[in-house]
Amino acid sequence: MAAQEGSSLPDSARRSPSKELVTRVASAIVLIPLALVAAYLGGWAFALFWLAAGIAMMVEWTNMTKVEPLRPVQAVFGIGFAVLTVLFMTGMGFTASVLAGMAFLVVGTLLARGGTGRLWAATGFLYAVVIVVVPPIVREHPNLGLLGLLWMFAVVWTTDIAAYFTGRSLGGPKLWPAVSPKKTWSGFGGGLVAGTLAGFLVAWGAQALGLVHPFSLRNTIILSAIASVASQLGDLGESALKRHCDVKDSSHLIPGHGGVMDRLDGFWAVALIMGLVLLIIQLAA
């Protein structure tokens, strides 16, 4: 999740920034090594890690948007995500995965009540499926693999951290106060610069170690900047959804961060870009 600078609440009503920061850091100390170990292991361990994350995001989305009947819709979508994971890990192919995904999307959507409920159900499936399928595809891709994941992690995490501290230190004009009153343009700029640099350093380090990567250093800088902006836009989009649903956190699963959506909104946006690029390549092949 990108920067959470400042606060719109009175001092007496908000949590101490130092206490909030300690909680966020403690959660990160647990979550970041877990994500890195899963990425290093790859295979089923990695796929199941992101399956769990995707199911959690879908549950949070449908809870917030009050889809009914809630549990049956969540069960259909959760089973659908599990089937997609199995199909990918057993090498069943692109067409089979697309057909299976569409089938579970249609069934779960039709199960929901009302036009608005069906819309929220469908968008919840499409939102979460990005997290279920894209990271494992990147991990197994011959031209991306672990290096591609490390690049994604580096850009998103560095953007998040730099935006948080830059925004708190410099303050200044708000980025989009109607959606997220805590974020500032200084935080956005700090996150963009740091995230771009982090993405470049991953590629440069890989090149220095003699590893093959699919993009030139110049193109890596461009892609890293785009990904950093996307990461921050992903956070704004999730903030807009929470404001629309009148909730503070997507859930209270992760101390200091809220829910899985709160933690992965920026990574989701970068995964979406990667997924679209790989889809275009797949369709053009």
C-alpha cells in the first residue's frame, strides 16, 4: 500500500504515528520474508501463497460491497481460484484456464442478487484473479522468473516506503483529498523517484551478476516509473472503494495495514500491468 501521510483526524482521535509505524514495521518483518521465501521456492508453495492472498482479497471485496448471498458467492469464486491454480500448475494450458475462469465468473455472478450485486460480484472476481494467476505466471516465465518478481517487489515496496516517509517529512499539497486526504504530492514524487531507482538497481545488479533479463536498462527505468505510478494509483483506487463503501480498512487481518487489499493494492496494479503485457504476448504468438 502506498503512502499514508498525515491525518485528517484530530490528535486525540488518531493513533500515535510512532505506534502506528512500529506496528507497520512489525507486520512487514513477518510478511516480507514470507513473500520472498515463497518466491524463492516457486512451484506449488508460491502458487498456494498467492491463491490464499487472492481468496482473501475476494472475500474482503465482497464483504465490503455487501454481495448477497455472501457465502455461496465467495465459495464459488474461491473454488474457481483453486481450480485455476491447479490448471496452471499442472500445465493444462491457456485456453482451458480461460474457459474455467469464465465459467466460475458467470456462475458466481448469476448467483448474486440484483444488478448492483452482480456487478460487485463480477468485479470482485476479476480484481482478485489478477493476484491469483499473475505472480505464479511471472515466476514460471522463462524470461522473467524470480528476477521479474524481485523487480515487482522492489518497485512496489520502495515506492510505498519512500512515499510514506517523504510525505510525512515534507507534507505540502494533497494529492487527491476527496479520495485519500492523507496523501501528498511530495509523497507521490518521492515514491516515484525511489521506486524507479529500485527497479533500475534490480536490473543493473542482475546484469552485473551476469544474469539475463528481458529489458534494457533504459527500458527498465521507463517500466519502473510506470509501475511506480501504477502502484500509487492502485492504492488510490482501493481508497476510493473503501470511501464508497464507508469502511476504514478492507479488514483487520494485518496489524498496522488493515486487510490484504490494503497491503496488496499497489502490487495488484503492477501485477495487472504485467498480466496485460503477457496476455498481449500470448495472443500475438
